[in-house]
Amino acid sequence: MPGPWGAVLYDTVTTHVRTAPRRRTFRHRGYLWLVDPDRPPALPRPLRPLARFLPRDHGLGRPGAELTIRQELDRYLAGHGVRLGDGQVLMLTQARSLGYVFNPLTVYWCRDGAGRPLCTVAEVHNTYGDRHRYLLFPDADGRAETPKDFPVSPFFPVDGRYRMVLPEPHGRLRLTVHLDRPGGRAFTATVRGTGRPAGPAALLRTALAHPFATWAVSLHIRYRGIRLWLGGLPVHPRPGAAPGRTVPTSVPPTTDLPPTTEVPTP
């Protein structure tokens, strides 16, 4: 990992395109971190309020579990028959900043001790405070699919399948998540970004360009939800869930996914 902190900062543009039952598109600018959870950035004290990587903000958030981010991930994977051993993990996420964090999606790319891709974990947080993980075994292009079995948007039921394109980032970040429901594609989210080595100057420049970024993500999602509700979009009842709930999913490799769909400009 490059730079004085062994981490990368990505200036990002996240785009959501909802195609059913009516078309809606919005974009949000922000930034994400790519870090090694075994060696999180060691920020000087004056900058720590801008970026903290706390175990309780990641993983499945089980109270009382005194584990590091990596240890919790190791335990989760071992529960599904995947042994990381001394392999490396890269984590793409938002850090806690100015006392708050909300991560709609955190991605973990896992390699074995020989450096070979082993699996990818897509960790989803919803605005109800619930968390869920999808264990994926992507093809060489980062493509995988899995049934949707966790509530995210109250305007979609818990059905359909995700088709994800999550290649490990190298300089540029290009992630895509499609939701296919009976009747066709219902939703597409993309994250595009350009990275640079993380350090004091890079963090200050990014934080000034995107002040209160972690708060903005949560507020933007809620604002869009209110607009959809006021527009008459029906709300689906949320299945009973408690914080830390997970429905483990393990999906074998697949190579029959369609080409990545680029999101149109609003």
C-alpha cells in the first residue's frame, strides 16, 4: 500500500439509478478509504477526528466482541469454511469522521498467503442500523451474483438477485451493483473514483473538498427516501431484524454475467 500511511484515498462519485416502478437518478460526491485492516492508518493526533477505523463501525457489530476488524472478518470467514491464514485483506470503506460514520457498502478483498484472490465480502449497512454480509467468489473480472436477502431500501421488497462487479481497485475505482427483480432490472448503483496515496496533505485537501462527508451520505439517502415517499412510491414492510443480524450467503463463482451497464448522466 502506498504513501506515508499505507492507504489510498479515493475521490468518488456514487450514482443510483432506480428504473422501477418509476425512473429516478441521483449522484453524490464524497470519498472512500482503501486500507489494510491489519495496519490501519496511524494519523497524528490533530487529524484523528477526521478518520478513525473502529471495530464497532465495521463487521457485524456484535456487542461485547473485543476483536479487531481483521479478527472479526477471520471469524466470519472461518464460519463459512474460508481460511485466510496469513493472507492479506484490503478494505474499502468510509472512516468515522467528526464523530459519525455510515457505510452503505464496505468491500473486503481477501487474498491467501500466496497472494491469490480468495474471496470478496460485500458488507451492507441500512439506515435502520442493521448489517449484513454477502460472501462472494468473483471471477477474474470481479463479477459475482447472489440472492438479495437483506432489506436496504423500504421501496423494494427483499427479493431478486444482485449482480455485482467489484474488481480490486488499482488506481481507479469502478464498482457496480445491479438489482434484478422479477420483470427486469430495478436498480443500479455505481461508484467511480480516482485514488491517491493517503497522507496529511491529501486528507486535509479531501476533507475540505467534502466537509461532513459521512453525515452527508446518511442525510442524502434519507432526503431521497422522503422525496420518493412524498411522490407516492409504496413502502414495503420491513422484515423483523435486529442490529448485528446476518443471513450468511456463500455463492459459487459465476462467469455468465452481462457486461457492466454504465449509468446515464441525469
